[in-house]
Amino acid sequence: MIVYKVFSKNYELKKGDFMGMLIERRKNLRGMTQVESGLKWARLIFGNKVKDKQSIFVVPSELDLRYDGNWLVQKGVFTKEEFLEMMKVIDQGFKIS
């Protein structure tokens, strides 16, 4: 499973602003690298939220969450608030274990 964290460049503060997260389960990226595939998808989903689509960038990472049935989605789009709430739940699960 590939997770893309999507950021928008903030030129004034010289850092990236977190916009959301995309989850992809397919293994065949249709001849593209992870960055190219994620960037194309991120520009489609989050392009209307920024002035310049070229300011969007992604950070891909591989996840292996076999034991969590909630993550079993073909494609998922999470907003910043949903992502933070999900991370709180995951952190609580790690603390209990």
C-alpha cells in the first residue's frame, strides 16, 4: 500500500503546508514512478484548493497494515482533519498494545 502525503509549497515561510493524504493499493503504477503517480493524482484531487497546481508536491511511503481492516480501501482521500483524527486513534492503539 502506498500512502502519499500531499503538501503545498508556502513560499513566504519556505516550508510545505500539509493538505491531505492519499492511499493507493494498486501495485501497477502504469509505467510511472511513485512520485509521478502520486503527483498526478494529488493535482487532480487538491488542484482546486491552491492558486498554482505546480506548488503541490507529494511524499510517498510504503505501509504494511495487514491487521487493520479499516485501511482496506482501493483508494482513499483524507483531509487534514481526518488524517489527524486517524493518527490519534492509531497512536492510542499502539499505547494500549
